[in-house]
Amino acid sequence: MLPELFCDRMRELLGEGFGAFEESLRQDRRQALRLNSLKVTAEGETADPGRMPFGLTEVPWAREGYYFGEKDRPGRHPYHAAGVYYIQEPSAMAPVELLDPRPGERILDLCAAPGGKSTQIGAAMRGRGILISNDIHPARARILSENLERMGVVNACVTNEKPERLAEAFPGYFDRILVDAPCSGEGMFRKNEDACGEWSPENVALCAGRQDGLLRLAAGMLRPGGRLVYSTCTFAPEENEGSVSRFVEAHPEFRILSSDSVKRRLFGRAKGAGQEGAETDGEARWGPGDRTDFEGALARGDGILTWTPSPAPHLKDTLRLWPQFVEGEGHFAAVLEKDGGDFEGRASLGNGGPERAIPLKELGEFSDFMRSELLSGSQGDWLETGRYLRFGDQIYRMAPELPGIKGLKVLRPGLHMGSLKRNRFEPAHGLALALPPLWLRHIKNLSSGDGGAADYLRGRTFPAEGEKGWYLVCVDGFGLGWGKLAGGVMKNHYPKGLRTLG
């Protein structure tokens, strides 16, 4: 049951269009996944839709997004464990497309858990530059770290910090910032029925105040000329157009990017059916017809719309995705740019300078392992050019350009390489998911079709032939985890906490 006060507000906003909106929330939602362009097989092939064992159709506004069928269960397939794709709500793929991340940049995902948008950013960055993925809640930050590991993102630093601490550490540092703000979740009513019971006008107001603070802090961390994308999964004007209006009034150095450029970015390469509906009916407006009178709607003072100040210039250029018009849940996004030229005033250092690295020669067993397992060639430079950190017996390859992290709560400063044991090195699961299989000397490929990969995910050993030692176990060519061969038996090193039952 939809909250009565919520329905009253939506009737006011949508007018005659409320019926179609309400009906859309009674229909089954569409589910989607996003293919991981970072994953390649032992033959160097990418994770393309033709290789997937599901019926996939394209999400118009996301380059790697695809809807899957009602009967498909991609979360149970070994490809999910291998990080070949991320199951993600289709509308939630839009904000990162608008952020337009590039390799080599400095990017912050301020409210990043569980990691769908961070892994999408990481894929676009291609391992170059620095991605700070943060979440204030410890348990959610751990899930965020696990998802970045599963998807093979090597240039992400996961932090569990208050936004205020990050703002102190990184003034004017980032080229792009995503604020996917905690919100009242009205756009998730169809996906999560509990959200209906938790909704209240008081919570909407609470969320709007919190969003004001997040945007203020993000503004200070963005360099001149940088891009800030603000997004929510709610319909509440107080949290959407209201938050943007209040922000732009308080920060005149920011402007809202025009709707034409936003729509070109989001829909310009739309794929297949649905392009026209998405481009015309997904734009920022209250409903059908020409009801774009934001200022008039807010001025009525009827107790339903109460946020102030007056709407910012070009507020119509923000974007709403409506469930009655697109195959996805409700979403809002605004693209904001800060005055200044390209890289003008770009802060050269973060929290006191770059993080100090440990010389590779001081990590003997680790260095020996990597040199013995990596094939000779250009990929060898990946080891030599890396910068490494050691926490106890744990070794990490730092995210490129990692700034100083002293004093910050860091869960993952880069790629977890493994642990130094007595006179030996044991590779981490994250390394198996990040290394391209074609770089490695020893590979054991299992099939997703005959149950071999599923047995491996259950923790079972299996017979194998070859040189003794460590092997990258793959599923249909995609890296899945480690095994260690001795005496004709492949010992299973898939993490116990990730193993499936049955």
C-alpha cells in the first residue's frame, strides 16, 4: 500500500498523469545487469552479451547495461562470482553515464555502498587514475570493498569515513564527484515494499537536510572546472529539485548543465527499442503535457510543496526517470559544473602528499611469486611499476596516484595482493579476480556447463595434471579463484566465506 500522503503529493505533481504512474508501481519491475568491461578471458575476449547464458536486451542509457528475463538467475551463475557482471537496477546506471568518468582522473564516490556505481566508474577508468569510494557505515563499506574486489577494480581506495573528514583531507582535489545521496527511497517502493512502511514527510525533510550538507562538502572537494553529479532514487521535490536549488543559490560558482547536453550524454547512443520514449518522457517534468511550471507549483503553499528557495535557473535541465515512461525505477539526477578551466587550480596533493611505498626488493617472497607466475612480456611492467603497501603480513598494490591516507579509515588502499607467510607468499582472492588470465603461466579452465565450476565454488577439490604449484582457476576462461596443484589433485583455495552450499 502506498502511503496516503505520498499519493496526495504525487497527484498534485502529476495531475492526470497520476493514474499511469500509480499503475506502473503495480507492475513487475525490470531487472538488469551491467557487463564488466574489465574482465577478459584467457584468449583475451571481453565479457560481451553473446557469451552470456541469458536472454539479454539493451538498457538504452547504459553502455554495458542489459535487461535479463524473469526466469533468468544470473546471481546463481559462476559468472557472477567471477565478476563478469554486476546485477544493478537499470535506472541506477544513469548517474555514472552522466558523470562521464575518464581514465587517469581523480574521482570520488561519496556515498558508494553497495558499489554498483563505484564498479561502473572503475570500469570506465580502466585501472588508471584514483577512485576514492566511501561509505560512512562500516558494514556497508565492507560490502562495497568486496564488490570492488569481485569486479577486479584495481585503482579504488575504499574508505569508511565521515564526509567531513574527507573534505578536510581533499580540498579542491577531485576532477569528478558523484553524490548518490541517501534519500527517502520513493523510487524503490516497487523494488522494496519495506520502504513504503518507513516513508514519512518527516523523513523526507530529514533527508533533504542531510543532502544539503553532503553537497556543501562535495563542492569544497571539487577542483575548478570539475563535474559534480547529484542523484537520488526518490520522487520528492524537496530532495531533488529542492536540493539542487538550495545548492546553486548557496554556491553561485556552480551551474546546471543544459538538458540538451545531458540528454545527448545519456541517450545519444541509446540502443534498440525504447530510445524515443526514454529521451522524451524521461526528461525533467512533472507529467504529461507542458506542466513544467516548477516555480508555480512551489508557490501554491498548500502544505504539499514547501521547500525553498525559489528554483534555480535552468532547473528544468535536471533529469527525472519515471517508471511509467522507462523500464526502470524512479531516479533523479542533476549535472553540475564548477567555474574554472580544465585542471585550473587542480590540487597536486591530497592529505599531505602521496602515500609512501615499500620498495619491491623488500618484499622478497611476494616478488619471487609474481615473477614466477607472470608470463614474460609487457605485463611484467605491471609488477615493476607498482607501488606497494604492507599492513602486518598483508601486501597491497596501491591504487595509482594514491594520495596520503594517514589518519583516514581505509578498508582497501588498492588491490589486495596476498599475505606473506613463513618463507612463502599466498596470493589473495582479489588478485585472482584482477589479473587477466592470459598473463599467467598456470591456468586451469573449468566449464560452467558441466558443473565443474559450481563444484569449485562449493570448495571441492578435483583431479588435475600439470606442474605442481599455484593455478588460476577459470570458468569459461574468466578468472574465478586460486587452486594449488600437488599429487594430481587441485586443492581448492576459494575463500570459505564465499563458498556456496549444496
